[in-house]
Amino acid sequence: MATGRAELESRLRQGVEIAREAGDLTMRFVRSDLEVDRKADNSPVTRADREAEQLVRRRIEERFPSDGCLGEEFGATDGTNSYRWVVDPIDGTKSFISGVPLFGTLLALLRDDQPVLGIVYLPMLGECLYAANGSGAWLASGTAAPRQVRVASTTSLADGVLLLSELSGFDLTGARAAFEELHRRTWITRTWGDCYGYYLVATGRATVMLDPELKLWDAAPMLPILREAGGRYTDWQGRESVTSGSAIATNGLVHDEVLAVLQHDYRQ
């Protein structure tokens, strides 16, 4: 059996295949008359979310029967080794149910609870962004050969692009004043968020993506991707963590400036 780098690259290759298959499954439901349910936290979920995650779980069981799996819709399945897959079948379900193409299927692999590879597949765009530790970050678009991607070289927020998913999370976490300051300092602010925001930072088309609230399945793919693309991914305390419930993804050059704003006490 392959070990080390070869094993990780094999798992990445197969993970990309699985993520693509699951993402392509969701395309059957795009812009259709799809029933939308609401979870306890009022977030939407659909048949497409559930079927895509079930497909991922079947493929992991077939290919990696000793690995664990954690998914947004169906919880955790224990494995018998140090590996655990983490799946978000549709990241950006609000975009998905609105027919907006900025959603994706996310897949990550943890080894001893640390992310070692990440995959973001955007099925409506036909693009797949992926990385494994030590192998760089790569973008496959359509039938073209994958190309290595890097973050932007922007050195100041004044020349940068700031992304977020929506404002409500900043209000709920008491961070609205910090967002307003970052918005004031930044050249362009847009709500091209969810996984698409991290994708834009990793591929050099945006400078900062912020999440005041997110889950492990949202975060786990992003750390290895941003790191391999030359950027930084931390929580709002500056820790390289995917379990803290908050996230900053940047090109690295403006990261400390963003952290300083987020950690400032705005109380009068």
C-alpha cells in the first residue's frame, strides 16, 4: 500500500473524483421546483443536499472502508484509523435554491484531526480547486489541464477586495463595527461568499474572505487550500484552526491588518 506523499496524492485524486460526482448530482436539481426545508437554525436544506452527501458516504465506504466520515446532513461515522473525511454536499445552499451559480461541494480529509487536503468543486462553473499538504493548490477548469494557483500580491486593504457571505453573522456575533471599519479601509467589498469567496482568495482574485460563523465542514477544506496557494487561513484570534467557528482567509500580506481590526475594542 502506498504511504506518505503518494498515499495522500492518491486520496486527493480519488477525493476530487468523488466531489465531482456529488456536485454533478446536485446539478439535476438546479433551478427546479425543489422543496426546501428549514433546519432548526432556519438554514435551508434540500433533497439535493441529502442525496449528494449520501453519494459521498457510499464512495468513501467503497474506497476507504477504514476511514471515518463527518457530514453536515448525516453526522459522524467512526473509522478505525487516523483518517476522517469531512463533507459539505452543498456549501451555499441559499445560492443553490436561488439559482445562483456560486455554490459548491466541499470535501476535506483530516489526519489525526488536522486537515491534510481540501477540495472545492463548483459544478455550475465547471471548476474544481484542490490542494494537499506539500503539493500546491491547483485549479481544474473544464477540459483544460489543471494549473497551479497563487494568492494575490496586494499589500494593502486599500487596494484589496473584501468578501463575505452576508451581514447577519456580523450582527449576531457583535462584529458589525469591525466589519464597517474593514469595509471603510478596503477598495472593494462584495458578498461573493460561502466557498466561492475562499476560492477567489486562493486563486488571486480577492484579498480577504471573512466568516464570523462557520462549521467544521465549511472550514476544513480551506486551510490546506489557502496554505498551499501561499495565503493564510486562521480564526479571528489568529490561530490556524478549523474548529473555532470563525475564519479569515487572506493572501497573507494583509492578514495582520485584518486581525488588528477584528480584535479592536469598539465599545465607547
